[in-house]
Amino acid sequence: MTEAIDESLEEQEARRFFEEGLGLMVTRLPNATSKIPDFLIDGEKPGYVLEVKSRFDDEGFRKELERGSTVVRTRAIGHDRWTADNARSARKQLMRGDPTHERFWVLWFAVECLSSTKAMFVQVIGSLYGVRQVAYWDEASQTTQGRECLFVVPGVFERWPDIDGAIVTVGSGITLCANEFSDKAECFQSSRLYQWFAQRGGPVMPTDLEANRGFLSISDRTIDRTNEEAVRYYLSQRYDLKKVHILNIKAHSASSRPWSE
């Protein structure tokens, strides 16, 4: 295999995954413009159209590290604007690459950050599914408990159901998030991509997160989710919770350059 010299490392990683991992044929689309997706992928019906988006540390972070400073960053846990903004632009690109929407539309989010890596991963997942943290009073233990809640805000997948899934990579880790709002959701679950992940523990899916991972969920789409009081009341009634609060938790990290001899 000869990789195109103009592909980023993240794009090369995506190419290798589909070619070597799934045995599919990857075609690079001409990159004279950023308004088209990166790849068309064939070898099974209906095929895929893929756009790769990468997230790096900001320039200031790296400059501070180079100066020997300890760099502190604060990141929200849950819904994040970076993921939503990049999904919006990627969706437009996917549309240009497959205007009749015959293929599966897949995003590839490569998190290449040194700071708050775990928080960045959680941000992407939370943004796809509109996750927020919920605190409530537990009568049995007489303590405040916390759980994740799906669809507290409309996530990327809910807003754009024509996106069938998103692959998220962090270091050597790789995760597939499936969009259950997609009209192709059932067909997508039979795809080679989905089945590859299913054989290794399964893709991330809201039904699994709620049934097996302890997530709460706003399943009633008539709830005004811009009204926090309405959301709290819904959760208290559905799950019989007391003193419900919607949180916006932030993760703090400190990074420094290793000492060298």
C-alpha cells in the first residue's frame, strides 16, 4: 500500500484501519478544497464516506511547555462545542461527497492532546449523546450520588441523524459510537465496521449505556430541555430521585515538561 504524501498522520491511521483492519478499499478524494470529505470506502454495500477531524493542544499550551512552565488547563466534562462545530462542518463535507446519502456517513475524531486526555475523550462522547452529570440525594445511603444522563441537551447525533456513527481515537485506543437516531441504524449494525467493534466489546450505544452502564436518559423528546427545572422534574419522576441537580463539571489538569539530563 502506498499512502498519499499529503495525508496527515491521523488520516493515514484512518486509512490503515479501514484497509488493513476491515479489508476495505479506501479512495482519497481530491483535496484541492476542504469542502469535501477525506475518503470514500468500498468493499461492502453501501460503502462509507469518511471525514477525519483532529484535535490538538492549543499553541499556547505547547509554548508554555517549551518554556518549562507547568501548564494548567480546565475542560468541561460532557457536551463540548469543539465536537459539535466540527461535526457540523464535517456533515456538510459528507453531503458533498455523497449527495444522495447512499453510503454510511462516518466521522473520525482523533484526539491528539497531551492535556486532559481522558477529559477530552469524555467530551467527544458526551457531545455526541448530549450528556450531562446529574446529582441527587440517595435516601438509602443518606449521601449525594451522581450519574451521567443522556440527552440532557440535543447532542450531535440527535441534531444530525444522517450521521451514522463516529470513530474516536485517543492514543492507541479506538471507539465506535453508533447513532441510534439514524434511519440506517439497523443496517449499520450489520456493517463490517460495526461488527468489528461488536467482536471487541461492542460500540458505544445509548441503549447499552442506559441498560448496562448506569446512565440516566431523557427519552421524552417533548421535554423542553432548555428549561432545567423541567429536566430535573422529569428525572425525579422517571427515576424516583430526590433533590436533582444538573451539573457542569470541569476537569483540571497540570502538565509539565519532563526533566532531561
